[in-house]
Amino acid sequence: MFDFIPSTNQPAPAASALLLFDRAMRLRAISPDIVRAAQHLNGLTDHQLAELGINRSDVEDTIERYI
């Protein structure tokens, strides 16, 4: 239905750039889930987090990164 004719003036994007872009878009799509999970973990005590092998600073950094 739609014909695509690649431009010969521009080089094709590197596969790694496409993979990086795809990964970024996936992370952006799931960031609300990441924030919710981190906020849930942030409600746990330090002892409970330690039992899970998680540092509170990692949880707080994750919340800040995705908000």
C-alpha cells in the first residue's frame, strides 16, 4: 500500500542506535510501573529492604530518576 523508497543521500542509522532508541522508548513506556514499584518498596522498613538485598538509596534514586 505504502511504498517506501529509502533516501540515498543519508546513511542508514546504525543498528546500535536503533536498539538504544527502542530501549529508551520501552523504558519510557514502563516508567510509571517502575515508579509505583519503587514507591511501594520505599514504604518498607530498612530491615525489610535489607532482607530483599535492596538499599533505600537505590530506591530513592530510582524514584527521582523516573519522575
